[in-house]
Amino acid sequence: MTFDTAYDDESLTPTSTYTGTFHADPLYAESYRQNDPHDIAVVVLDDDVVGITPADLPEADSLSSLSRGQAITSVGYGAYDVSNAPGGKVFSYDDVRMTAVGSLRAVNKAWLRISMNPATGDGGTCYGDSGGPNFLDDTEVIAATTITGDAVCRSTNTTYRLDTPSARAFLEPFPDVDLP
């Protein structure tokens, strides 16, 4: 893993890449449940990272009252363009971290559904952005992580809320996770 703005195998040095252990929510494997899929994981890094301040997590149940239209800033390294080609869609990648601002459309028990429709001025995520953070507007609070969206990355970014009892129960045992 890297915190660099662009990923390049040839230029990465041991000081810019980090290794760790992946921990998925064990309840995800039970079954995929639409009302709460437990689609969350943590990577515990092997070494401390210097010079990077961790983002904040939301307070318990603080996202339930978000207003429709709330700005959400999505971050990821996924596809930046979808074009039509013979045989179907082509997704273009350059492994550069990008951000986009979308508008909240719905709050569900486990999900925030965010418009990423360019016709309404919204931007969003695409293939390769899964697991990436979605910040409340321009704050340092990660409201949710990107889980899925529509097939051509132009309608809805579906994200997993980090303020729910199940997300907090999964995150709580990790000593470096600061739950407000």
C-alpha cells in the first residue's frame, strides 16, 4: 500500500510503500445481506507511518440525519473514464489518486447512496475505487467506504456507513482505530 498520489511500481521505494495484514469482517462471509452486508475491512500496517494524520471516523449514528444533497467527497485510484468500444465498454486507469464530489441521495440502515451523475454536476467512483473513503464534504471525517455502483459509473455510488453499530463493533477491537 502507498499514500502517494500516483502508484508506480518502478519508482516506489521502501519508505513509500507499506505492508500490513488484512482483516475482513467475519460476518461478511456468512451471507450477503442487503440490510447490512458487513462489507468492511481493516489493514493493520506492520510499521508506524510518519507524517500522515489519520482521518476521523463519524460519531455513532451521526449519519442518519444527513440531508439530501449533502456533499460527499469520494477518493480513489479507480477508472477515470468509461468509453464505448467494439465489444463493449472500456475502462481507463492511470493509478492516480483522484477525488470527486457527489450529492447524497439516500441514507439507508447500512448505506449512503451518492449521486455521481455528471449531468447534475456530480462526480463519483468507478471500478478500482472499492474500499476507498467518502468524506463528509471537505472535512476529515470518513462517513463511508465505497462498495459498489452502477455498471458504467455514471449514476450511484453505494457506500458502507461507518457510524452503524455493526461497523463500530468491527472497528472497536483495533487499537489504532479511534472511535468518537
